Amino acid sequence: MKRRSLEPMQSRAQAEEGLCRALLSMRTVAEMRALLRDLCTPAEVEAMVDRWSVVPYLLEGRPYREIHDLTAVSITTIGRVARSLNEGSGGYVAAAARAQQARPRARGGRVAA
């Protein structure tokens, strides 16, 4: 975290809440993609994509090496995501559950690939 020589007029908690509200206000994938590209550097977006791409495999209980082979995400990153899944605030699990519910369903009740 960067250090500042001046105290901001808005508290950290207020700024974080504002960011969360801005993220929640996006209504489409295209809007969210545009916001992420404006808000983050390409490397930051890539890091978030890497982290998110391993979540389903970790939830399935696949081994880290197999996840690495499937995603090309580093074992270190996979381990960090796994730690967050197990000891974090529950955000990954909640988002994964909602993303699963939002997926279009194929005929026969199976999830489309």
C-alpha cells in the first residue's frame, strides 16, 4: 500500500464503499470490462483473470499441478487463491455460486460449456 504525506478528505472505508458501489452499478459484461480496463493496468486485469480462472478448478478439488497445466497460472498464484477460498472473506465462493447460477442452461438441465 502506498504511503501518503497528506490525509485524504475521504476515509479509506468511504472510498472503498464508493468503489464497491461503482462495480455493482455495472449492468453488462461490456460495461464491467470497460470499467476494469479504465480502473486497472493491463497487468492488474491479467492477474485478476488468472486468479478467477483457477477458482472453479479449486472448487472441484483438482490438484494444483493439474490446474497449472489447464490454465498456465503459477502454482504460487493457485496456492494464494486456494488460501483465500479456505480462509478469506467468502467473496470467491459467493461470486462463483452466482456466476454458476447466471450461466445459460443447455437442454436437459445441464450447464452449457
